[in-house]
Amino acid sequence: MTSRLLDLLEIDAPIIQAPMAGVSTPEMAAAASNAGALGSIGVGATDARGAQKMIAAFRARSRRSLNVNVFCHAPARADRAREGRWLERLRPEFERLGARPPAALHEIYRSFVEDDEMLAVLVAERPKVVSFHFGVPAPERVRALRDAGIVLLGAATSPVEARALAAADVDVVVAQGFEAGGHRGVFDPDAADDALSTFALTRRLARELDRPIVAAGGVMDGAGIAAALKAGASAAQLGTAFVPCDESAIDAGYRAALASDAAHHTVMTRAISGRPARCLANRFTALGADVSAREIPDYPIAYDAGKALHAAGKAAGDFGFGAQWAGEGAPRARRLPAGKLVALLRRELADAAR
Ligand SMILES: Cc1cc2nc3c(=O)[nH]c(=O)nc-3n(C[C@H](O)[C@H](O)[C@H](O)COP(=O)(O)O)c2cc1C
């Protein structure tokens, strides 16, 4: 299956640099792709024009395969009363930072499931790969992408989600384990979650599905990629390993936290964005520890408050409210240019396979 996947994606090594909205950049993706991996950009938090610019920036640097990642969450339901209560809950934090909470919260970006402009841009630009996070779009959208010759990837955190992706004719399933950094790809954040590990999920999906599986979560080096392949994956998708790369868009506070003892503690929290995501333990995750999911506005309305609080913190020199997404492998992230990281991963993989 690994060579089938490499042929399908037109890449040299079974490595995907994870799409990371707000963190991965076209420069990072181009460096990863030029080194033989699949480079990815996350356009989930931008609009069609933003996506078009990012694709152009990639293409100015690489002629190789590109993965463009979109968010397929159920569109947010506004609830003014809940949003008001949430802002009141956060008010003391804003005030401690010498700021005031915003007057109201907004849905700061649209889901791909209802974004016709984004679909039109992807069909026109035809990146090699489009990947889905948080769900799967309607059949006619999937068909439009397929008819444009685009290979489709989708993230699953459970066998049920994986079966839904397969039924929608998504070519490759990304098995995202509970240890993974960033947003958990759960389709429904309110449903029961078995929190399957990367290993357990990859093994199950490799046995149950008739299509290539990509393991995501906790893979930090070539030995980890080799272990994922042994478990039945055809490739591994690495996010946290690429977060400190030179081409990353992270701020100084995020970079310092990742390089410090703070990297030893990660927490799954819903408080920052409205959906569960794994983050370095910080002041925001501590605040989230004693709020119930019902109190938090829908994703990404809650993220509007999260970003405002982070901005207020930064203005006061406090980076403790950042969305510092990272997986359980965080202490082992290495700071390198992305191309050098891919070359190192490939050497380590070859050594581990010997
Ligand atoms: C900073 C960060 C941002 C992420 N953003 C996205 C995203 O925009 N889209 C997506 O599909 N996955 C996103 N993810 C999840 C990754 O695709 C992948 O599942 C995860 O990074 C794998 O676990 P690891 O971080 O332990 O390597 C993000 C992960 C991180 C660390």
C-alpha cells in the first residue's frame, strides 16, 4: 500500500507535513514537498482569496504535489445568551491584562461545507490533494473535486468516521490519534469520544478499510514513521514535528514554550476555540479545566474570544493565552528548516527499516 500511496500522491517518501492553519506556511509546504514529502497548507481559517494567494505562494517555490486542507465542521449556531455569558466568564482575565472583552462574538470563518467560492478556487487551481478535517462535504462537492482530478484525504478519529469517509469515496484516510497536536478531527464535538490512540486506530483502520491509511499523532522521527508503517499505515502525517521549523508562522511565545519544560505537558481543551484541541498547558488550558462544554460557544465563535484574549495577553507581554497547539511528542520537536527536517526523517526512516 505504501508504494500505491506514493504513486497516487506523486511523492518520494511516506511523510506528510501536516496542514496547520495559522502555523504552516506556503514556504514550509514548498520546502517539505521539494524534499520529497507531501507539503500541506491549511486554508480552513481563511477565505477563497486567501487560499488562492497561499497556493500561488507555494507554486512560486515548488512544482511538486501540494495538499490544501479545508475545515468541514457543521456551521456554527449563534447563541447570543451563551456568548454573552462566556464573555462575562472571560472578563476578569481581560481586565487583569488591562483590556476589555469584545462586545460580541462572530463566526470568524466559514465551513467548507457551505463555501462555494472556496470550492470554485480549488476546482480551478487543482492542487494535487485536498484534505478534509472535522467531517466530509456533501456528495456534489466531493464529486466536483474528484472530477477536477484532485486526490482526496480525510481525517478520522474513529472507525465510524473512517467508514463515513470511505462511503463518500475519499481516497485516503488519516487516522488521527488522541495524542495528536491541534484540533481533533471529530465530526461531532458533542458525541461520545473513545479517544483512540494513533496505534490502536491505525491498526483497526488498516484491517477494516480497503484504502491507504495515514497515521497521525505522536510521530516525531523516522523510527516513529517506521513504527506507523509496521502498524499498517502507508505513510505518517507529522504536525508538531514541523511546528518549530524556521518557516513556521508561530510567535515568539509559542516558540519559547515549545522549547521549554512546558512542552512536557499538553492538554485537550475546548475552551480556546469551541472544539477539542491539544495544546501546551498554559493559562488558557488551566482556565478551561473547570468549564463545561455547554458553557462554551460553538466553534469557531468561541475562537473569536480566544484570539481576542491572546491579543490582549500579547499586548501586555503575556503569551499564556495563545493557541499553542502541540501533541504529546512535543518535547522531541527539533528546530530545523522544513527541508532539512524531511531529509533527516528520511535518513532515520531508512536506518530504522534496516
Ligand atoms: C499547530 C497545529 C495546527 C494544526 N492545524 C490543523 C489544520 O488546520 N488542519 C488539519 O487537518 N489538521 C491540523 N492539525 C492536526 C494535524 O493534521 C495532525 O493530525 C497532528 O499534528 C498529528 O499529530 P502530531 O502533532 O503529534 O504530529 C494541526 C496540528 C498542529 C500541531
